Amino acid sequence: MFWSKRGALVMLMAVMMLATACGRSPEAKKARYLERGDRFFGQQQYREAVIEYRNALRLDANNARAIRQLGLAHYQLGELGQSFRFLLKAQELEPDNLEIPIKLGTVYLLGRKPEEAREQADRILRKDPKNLEALIVVSGAATTPPEIDAAIRRLEAVRTDLGSQARFHLTLADLYRRKGDQATTERELQAALAAEPNSTEVHLILGAFYLTKGAVSDAEREFKRAAALAPAGSTPQLGLADFYLSTGRREDGKRVLGEITAKAPEFLPAWRRLAEIAVAEGRLDDATKAIDTVLTPVSRARRRSRSSGPCSRLSPASPPVTTSSASLSCKRVTSSRVRRS
């Protein structure tokens, strides 16, 4: 009986040692890294996902899943230089994956390479001619009047299928804007609003459109709605402050910025605006305080992450609808006016 028990104990210990050894094998480690990476990615913790996928690549340099997910994670982080490198390799390994061409097409658009962007979109449209994201990339790549007209025709051909989506109408609105057709641009923007009345993106773009028309009260209404729908410390709220600053209502702009920094003190763009205003008004002590708030975390972030390429810190959550560039140009005008006043 004693030897029987002892033999069973030895067998149990051997099984446990074997299980431990298997758990430490390169394949088991790689599987754990990939699983953790996918979990972080699903939780939108992209920085943590990058670490796990890179660990997996150290064990398997040509792992298609890790390479693809690294490209997508860097894309979501706005690190387009690094994303581009991994996405190109991922496309070699997974030529039938339709998500990769969308992201590559968007990176090409942001890098001002419309032909390459169009080629990526066409890879998808040959298989799925009603793919909205690919059609958006094609529309963004249209630079000449014939290309713009062709992009409009492609979208109009699928209106029945895609017309319930706000991004469909935003894309058409941008194309008509580039044609100089303000009436149709506004009609498509209103259709986008009807499709998604609680979209901050739609309200921001509509506000920027009204501002370019000189319809200031309509623009204010849309910027206010976007800010009200957005969380504390977000771009739509900064957009409302920028609107006030760009239209000469500095006190209203300062009030909105004060509300942002009170509710979301970690939102650094609002502190930058306050610093610019303080400098313009000669309040150097206040400007210094605001700048100190910005510089400390920015310095830490730069030490944490070194990116590559001229587009490496752009943030493309989705293929761009270029009407939104009006909002960005409004911000640049705002900054210059604050400094000059």
C-alpha cells in the first residue's frame, strides 16, 4: 500500500511538472500574449495591446495575427508611421482580409497619395461594390472634377442601400462642397442629421458649414448641440470654445474653456487655448500656469512614445470625411486671431 501511494504521488508530480513545462513552451506563451492582446484591443486599451502583440512577435516574427493587430492598434493610437509598416506586411500575409485595405487607404489619403488610396479601396469594391468605407476612401482620393463626379455617381448608385447612414450623406456633402454646390451640400448634411440626430460629428460639420456661409446663429446652435452631446473634455466642447473665439466672443470662449478644465483638468488642448488667450491679454502669470499644466504630461508622453513619419501622430478613427477639415481650419484661424489680438 505504501509503495502504491508513493508511486501515485510520483506520477502526480510528474504530470504537474509536464504541465508546467508545457505552459512555459514558446507556443503556449505566444497564445497567452495573443489572447491578452486581443482582450486589451477589445477594451480599447491599445497601448497595452501593442505590448502583448510585440511579445508574441518576439516568439514568432511572421505571426500574421500579431502583425495585423499591431497595425490596427497603432492605427487606433494615431501612430500611422508604425501602423503603415505593419499593415503592409499584414496585407502580404492576409491578402483577402478586407479591413487592412481600408486602413491602408486612409493612411495613404492622409499622406496625400490618392492613387495608392484608390488602389486599396478598389481591392474591396471589386468584391463588395457597396462597401461604404471603401467608397469614402475613393471619394477622399477624388481630386479632379471628373473624379469628383465619378465618386458622386458611385455613391448615388447605392443610395437605396446606404442612405440610412449618416456617413454616406456626409461623404456626398463633401463632394458637392468641392463642386461648389452649397444647396446640395446643405441638403446632404441635413439628411445626415436626420439619419443620426445625436451624432457629434454631424453637428460639428454642419456648424462649420454654416460658419463658412456666414450663418453665425445657425453655426452656434450646431456647435452647442455637439458640445452638449459630447463627454467632458472632448473635441466638440473645444470646438464650441473655438467658435466663440473665432467670432470675437472671447469671454464666452473663456467661459467654455473654464468649464472644460474644471470638469476635465486632464484635457490639455483647453489649457493651451487658455494660455494663448492669457498671452494675448498680457496675463503672463496665468499663461505660465496654463503652459505648465500642458508641458509636464506632454514631456512624459514624448519620452514614452517615439513615433516615425510625418503622419505618425494623426488620429484616424475612421476613413476621413473631409468636410470636417472646415472645423480644423476654424481652429487654426482661432489660434492666430487670439495671438494677434
